[in-house]
Amino acid sequence: MTALGLHDVHKSFGITPIIRGVSLEIGKGERHAIIGPNGAGKSTLFHLISGRFPLSEGHISLNGEDITGLKPYQINRRGLSRSFQVTNIFPKMTVFENVRCGVLWHLGYRYSFWHNTRKLKDANDRAMAVLQQIGLGDRAMLPASFLTYAEQRALEIGITIAGGAEVVMLDEPTAGMSRSETAHFVSLIRKVTEGRTLIMVEHDMGVVFDLADRISVLVYGQIIACDTPTNIRNSKAVQEAYLGQAMEAEH
Amino acid sequence: MSDTTLAATRGNPALDLLRRYGIWVIALVVMLVLPKIFTSGAALTTMCLMGIMIVFSLAYNMLLGQTGMLSFGHAVYYGLGGFLAVHAMNVIAAGKLPIPLPVVPLVGGLMGLTFGFIFGAVSTRRAGTVFAMISLGLGELIASLSLILRGFFGGEEGITANRTKMLTLWGVRFGPQIEVYYLIASWCFVCMIAMYAFTRTPLGRMCNAVRDNPERAEFVGYSTQMVRFITFCISGFFAGIAGGLAAINFELMNAVNISGAQSGSVLLMAYIGGIGHFMGPVLGAVLVVLLQVFLSDITGAWMLYFGLIFIMMVMFAPGGMAGLIMLHLPLWQRGTLLQVVPAYGVMLVPALMGVAGAVALIETAHHQLVKTATEGPAMTLFGIAYTSNSMLPWIVALVLIGGGLWLGRLWGPRMAGAYSDAAHGKDLGKEVSK
């Protein structure tokens, strides 16, 4: 069963093609990593899938339904949620409220102005549970801007998964983290995406080979390989195009 | 404002109840008692105006403070609500319809809601500068329409009504101003609670989310446009109620009520009071009405003072009056508030010097430029008689301003230091014992 399908997706900015025909099928429950050199179009691909940018050509389906051309909030309501490469939270609101913002729509409160949020036990419990899960339970009442960088990254993921989306997309979740923080974060990601489809862009090859069931290698807007971590590691084409340099940079 | 959901689960329930509802009880008592203390007709009129403006500025702040939408034309909904209320009063009186006066503000509210719906559908498609520009355009459009459509708006003179010609309930005819005061106070109290409750609802919380980070709000399932639109409609509703109350209070609506000046004035109220806190616009409405009423009695240059206060607020206290109060709340909680009093007291000297100098400068200039031609240069200020065309008063005024600024510069850091010591807990005793 396919969770997310990309069918011959193209994207150009002006006359510059960035994504040049990407087709990809990601199964339900799969952990899929997208890797590639800088400027390959990984983040652009994320923006296309999540509805932030419109496609130039092709179409995208979520759980078999066409989501091409839908707005970000419409795509989110259908069960796809994403995080951002640059921390993208509600800085003036409390940590607790940040997560609760991610919950409200999906529990059916929508644009309600007749419920008192204080009394929304399901939403408050769910938000608190997510906070415990991401290890920010004791930070709940702080303004989000008071958190450390790593905590803000965790909050970013908390907001993303809070609504219970089946498909979770994480854009460089461990960027800018220390090694020990990264190790902790990988187990966190594994925990919170249990039973969901995960699609992530990541530069840290350790994280990628640790987490992913399958890996796609994106180079100049095209997928040159899509396979299991072992096969990707051994692929000559990938070595040449990208992985060789990336693995060297790791050492 | 921080959410208190989790705080509510711990602590003494009675104390919690007091903390949650205490402020409303105080507000209610103050509103009930005020007319017993200030009994003069002028005071009563002023308080009625305050009640109306509290509702209007709170409605406005639903947009500016809570959703981050800067509107330059919110008087449209206030004014249209007021005009429809005036017409409703006339229709009710003429047809002897069984509708009592206290219901009339609701007519204004529905008018505000209707036009909020129509204009909001257009203007809330975009946020930021585009929204501000559309609101300005719509505001000017309706303001100029009010001078063209004489049937509905009554031209320059406006439309009058008689509030005592309604259905009388329990012998209350709303002839005397005190009865109107209690009518306005009741509506004001109910609207305040309703608008506060709004901030606690899912939509109210998402307004803050859309204000802080519209992009992220879209990625948690919310259409920022829809959040803005619904909030705009609700804000229009409350602005319309304020207009309806104004119609009852003045028994008159004219083009001024729907003009850009009125839109600007509500922006000033919200901003001076503090857009970052729910109670800010309440403080702003009270202060601005006081200034409008009393300053305009004292000096012909009152608009200039008003503008200067606004500029000073924007420059030195962008959080408004509520922001200044919130800045001192942690000190109150730590019990160190008294610690800053001496440092603040010292700062009163340059502050008073600066204000006295500025007042002298403005009043002397105002006299020289406006009144000398008809009344001659002789004038009195602070009980001192002098002539506005001599050099000395100008020099004194400038010296006062200069001295105030200089001393303020000199002593300012010490006041800031006293504040941060009190706020971040450098113990004064320890400092001495070292």
C-alpha cells in the first residue's frame, strides 16, 4: 500500500529547472530518507509535497488521493505533517501551546470560538503526552523562544507529530546538533514515528543509515538511485555522484 | 498572555477561582461604584464615552494585538453599526414597536457583523501591508460615501434619534444620563467578558499562532485566511455594538463617527494602552478619553500633546501602559517592587523638568502663533504671567527641556540598574556586606 506517490514531478523557478522529473513510491510504515548534495533540490521536493510551492508538472498522491495543487493546510488535514529545516515554531507562545496548536484541528475543534481551551481535556492531555514523549514535559509553561536550540528542534518535531499525521516529513531534523544530541534525537525520532510513514531529508549519513528502510539519492533534481541502505552504500553510481564525498566528509 | 491551563490544575481551588475571576469582580464593582463617586454631569458623560471606547478598542485589538492585522478603517464597522442603530431607534419609535432600548446595540452589532463579513471576505485574503492598505481604502470609501448618501448618513448634520421614545420596561426611560451609563456599563461588561473568552477558544489561540507564525499555522491544518476572516467578522460585530452604544449615548450619528479620524483614534487607544495584553486597550480607552475630554478644555493644542504622547509611547514603551505594568509584575511577585521606588522617584525630577519645559514651549508657541493677533502677547502659564513675544520664556523652556534630557541621560542607567536588580534578584544586603 502506497502512502505517498510522486509521479513525474517537475519544478522550475523561472527558466531554471530544480526538480527534473521525480517519481517515487513510499509504502505505508516505511522510513524513507532522501539524500543528495547541496542544491540537489531536497528541500524543494519537501516544499512541493507539503504544498508550500505549486508543482510545474506532474502530480502527487497521498494514500491514493490526488493532492496536487492543494494548500498546505488541506494537505495537513489529510494526514501529512512536516517539520522545517530552520526551526519554525510559535516563539511567543508557551511550549505547551505550541504543541496544542498542532492538535486542535485534528481533534475536530477547527475554528471553534465556543469551546474553552482550558476545558478541552482531550487536546490538553494529548499535548501534554506529546511533550512528555519529546522530553519537554517540565518546560511546558515556558515561552518557546526560551528553549535551547536542541529543545526547539525537539519542539519542532513535537508540533509536527502532535496532530497524529500518518505521514511525517522531517527536513534535516538533526542539523546543527552535537553528536550526543544527535544520538538522543535519532532514538526520539524512532520513538515518535512508530507506526507512521517517515520521510526525511538528512545530511548526517550515520542518522540516515541508522533510521532508513530505503534511501533515495537526489542529484540535480533527479533520483539516481532508490534502494535499501546496504545497496545504496555499495552502489557505484551513488559513490561517484555523492556518497564518496559525503562519507569522506564524515571521517 | 500565557496559558494557565496547567497552572489551574495545581494549588488551592478557592485561590484559583479568585485569581481567575477576581479581576472581573473588581471591574464590575468599579463600574457600579464610579458614578456614585463622580456624580457630576461631565464625569458621567466622560464615563459613558469610556465604556463605548473600551468596547471599540477591545474589538479593534482582536485584529491588531491578537491576530496581527493592522486596520486603518475600523471606524467603518463602528460607524455603520451606529448609523443603523440610530435608524432602528427612529423606526422603533415611529412604529411603536415593542422593542426596548437595551436591545438596540445588538442591531449595531449585526450591522458590523454583516459588513465585517462583506468587507472581510475581500480584505482578509492577504495579511500585512496589503490588508492594511485595503482597510485604509475601504475606510476612505465609506467615509466619503457618508457625505454622498445623505438619505442614510444624513450628510454633515448626521441623523438624530430620541432614545426615550422606546418601549419602557420597569419604568426606565433612559432619559437621565445615569440610566444610559448603566446601560453602557452592562454592555461593556458583557462584551469585555465575551471578548476575553474569545481569546481562550481554539480560534482565539490560533489567532495568536497566525500572528506569530502564519506559515507554521498553515502546516498544522489552519487556513490563515479563514482565521483572519472569522476574527474580522467577530471584531466587526463588537465594533458595531460599540457604535450602537454611541448612537444611544449621543442620540446622534454623523460623518465624524465613520471617518478616518475615528479609525486613527481607536488605533491610538489600543496602542497607547498596549496591544500585547488583553487589558491594554481598556487602559488606553480610559486614558485617551480622559485626555480628549480634559486636555481639550485646558489647551487649544491638545491634539499636539496627544500625538506627542503617542510618539513617546511608540519610542520608549512599545508595550504600552499594559506593557509597563507587566514589566513590574515580576517585581511585585518577588516583593521587590518597593526597591525601585527611590530610583524612580529621582527620575521624576528630570521627567517633570522635561514635561514642564515642553508644555511651556508648546503653550507659548501656540499663544504666539494662534492667539497673539487677537488677544495680544500677554499670557499666563502655571500661574506666571508673561508675554509670548519676549525671549526669556523661550529660553527658560528650552533650558528646562535640555536639563531634563541631560539629567535623564545621566540618571537613566541608574534607574535601569535598580530595575534589573529588583527583577533579577541581586540582593542589596549582600552587596553591602561584601
